[in-house]
Amino acid sequence: MRCLLPAGRRSASCLVVASLLAACAPIGPDYQRPAVTVPAQWQPAPAVANPVPAVPLPAISAPPPPGPAQLIDTAWWSALGDPQLDAMIRTALEENKDLRIAALRVEQYNAQLQVAHAAGQPQVNAYGQRTRDAVSQNRFIPLVNGAYPVGNVYEIGGTVSWELDFWGRVRRANESALADLIATEEDRRALVLSLVSEVATSYVTLRGLDYELELHKRTAASRYESQQLLGKKLEGGGVGEQPYLKAKAEYEEALADLTGKEAEIAVLEHALSSLVGRGPGPIERGKPLFELAMPPIPAGLPADLLVQRPDVRKAEQELVSANARIGVAKAQYFPTIALTGQYGFASAELNKLTQASSNVSSFGVNLLGPVFTSGRIAGQVREAEAIQQQKAIAFQLSVQTALREVEDALVLHRQTWQRSLIRTRQLDALRAHGVSALKRYEGGRSSYLEVLDADRSTYVGEIQQSQTRRDQYVALISVYKAMGGGWGITDSPLAAPSAKATTP
């Protein structure tokens, strides 16, 4: 600021003002994080009564040990080893419309922070005007003889005003605006996390449905061959009508399942197309479901969620903003003090406007404070305090929700691994039963109905194994999402602006 005082007292007066501003702490409570109860570690895996020994399998191994905590801060989906999934997520981050809206919302709050910062800085305005005034000649006091009743006035100049933030109202307002901006950035981070997780989940679900579709096609073809074979034997008298009708019903059921699965795949493709920001259409595939890698889950302590989960960070910044607004409300009890200055020229003749004799100037200090407001300020303070208490509870609730979601995700992750081992052993037994049923039929020791029942059971077991494998990936993605997994947000093509006001 340039001091508008005589040169002899300029530096001393500016020093006094600066000292006063530094000495006056902002009114209102300083922010303190509410006490939250965070366990020292995650809940251990529940004990299983009479556990079945795990059988080593080439396709599905035991759950890998937890990886380093830094896995949360990486592009964890790339560990699945599918370049097509990587490309799809990149496209979603660039083209998703909700994410674009969120980025613009961050820009909006960044602009609001700039406006808040400007309130504590000097405001300089320039003016210029030309007026033509006419004075009544029939007033109670007549004009002086020879005075002309109509005249012109020309004015140019500038004004300076600066609110001295003695009580910290502007500083608290800036604190609140900055917290609002950071909260909006965290809201955008939460949307990025949700979008990435949803794309990854939808993609692995799609690959699971593709695998199930292949099973349906293979089963339908197998049942068609069985129907044709039994039809020929029925004509030759080799079998009765019951096995043939059973085989025909199984074939029609396989066709119905096939059409239903095709519709399910098409609907999921349309949903994925929307996530990546384009119209409904086919989705390019990458690796099959059973060829995707299974990365480890990240290790870490529950307290890490306080600095990682975007929803927790957003809730805390909203609390910071509400806490600062208490100071803004309380500052209304005190007077507003501002330095004002005006300097310019005014003249009735344009050719004399810039002469020294036409100079006009004024400098002063304005003080404006409340005397009686009928409880208006007290009500605003109470309102701000109530909002702050709400935000404090919301922050504590967000921590509880985060801890619960991680615990749930870890339980699902452990249970899907156990279920996968069980499903694999079950499928091995069903396939062995099918081979045995076929041998019994060929040896004349059972009817073909037993073969059809065994084939149906094997088909159901293969579907269940595929769904369990898909559930493993979904559970893994849920763990990363619950832990606030992501990567350096600044690496995103839609990186949010810095949490600083942009000044011209």
C-alpha cells in the first residue's frame, strides 16, 4: 500500500498500522480437529470352525500378503495388467462430463477465494464526469446580480479505500474461502476415485459376463448335440421319449440363458460408454477374466484414512470453513475501520481542469460500528456456531463411515478368496462326477438322464466359479476405493487449480 500522508510521517504511520494489524489476532475460535476414535489396526480375519485345508491350484492362488502402503498412491488399476483398461480409464478422466463439471466447480471456488482475498487489499477507483447544472432564479434567496444560472463542471480523479482488518474479519473470511476451495477439490478427488473404481469394476464385470457368455454358447451347442443324438436313438428305438424331451428342454433353457446374457452384456457396455463420456456403443476388450493379474491389497493403519480419504478430508475442510465463519459473524460486533482518500481536479472550464488551483483532495479514517441491532448479530453468531457443531459431527461420522467401509471391504476380500478355493474344488468334483456318469451310461448302468443332470450341475459350477473370480476383483477394487486409493491428482489431465487465488 502507498501511504497517503505527508512525507515526514509516512513511514512511521505505515509502521504503526502494520504493527496494529499484526498484533490483532483474528476474533473467533481457532480450528482444532475434533477427537476421533481410531483403532490401532484393522480387525483380524474371523476364525473359521473346522477349516478345510486349501488345495494348491494353478489358476487361483492364496491371497497375496499386503503390499506397501504406497500402493494407494499409485495407478493401482494398472497392476491388473490390462492395457485396454488403462486406456479406458484415461479416456474416462478426460471425457467424463461429471468430472468436467467438478473441475469447473473447483475453478468457481478458486475465483471466490480471489474475491475474498481482494476484500483485505486497497481498492483504487478512477472517476471522470462532466455535469451541467441549472440553478432556479426564483428561489427564496435570489441569485447574485450577474450570476449565470446555468454552468458546467468537469471532474477527474481517483479514490482509495482500505479496510483495516483489526478484528480479523477479512482473515477469517479468507480462511473460510480457502477451506471451501480445498473441500471442493476433495469433492472432485472423491469423484475421480469413484469414477476410476466404477470403470474398473464395470470392466471386470464385463469380462466376467463375456466368459459366462462363452460358457452359455458351449453349453447350448453341447445340449443341441445331445438332443440330436437322442432324437436319432428315439427313432431307432434305442431310448425312450423321456430322455429326449429332457434334453430338448435343457437345450431351450440354454438358449434362453444365452439371450439373457447377451442383453446383460449390451446394457453394461452402454453404461461403460457413458462413464467414458461417449454415446452407447461396443466396448473394446483386452485380456480375458482369468488372465488378469491379482495385485496385493495395500497395507496401512486406520489413521492413514484421515489423510487419504477424500470424503474425510472434505468433511474436515467444511468444518474449518464453518469454524472460521464464527469469527466473521462475531467481528460484526466491532466497528469497521477504513482509510479513505480522494485526489482529483474539478473546474467549471475544461481548459483549467488540470491547473493546480483546480485540485481537490480529501484523506481520512472512517469508523462505522453497530449500536443496536435487535439481536441480529447474536442470531448470526448462534447460527454460525450451530453450523460448526453440525460440521464437527459430520466429520466424526465421515471417519466412522470410512473405517466401516474399509473393514467391510477387507472382509469381502478375504471371504471371496476362501469362496474361490471352495468353488474350484466343487467344480473339480462336478467334472469328475460328469465323467463318471458318462461312463456309467456307456456301460449300461444308468440312464442318459443322469448324464444330463451331471452336465447341468457342471455348467452351473462353471458359472459360479466365474462369478466368484469376478467377485475377487470387485472386492479388491473396493479395498482400494475404501482406502482412498488413487494417484497424484496433479497428474490428471483435468487437474484442479491450485488452492491459491489468482491475482491479475
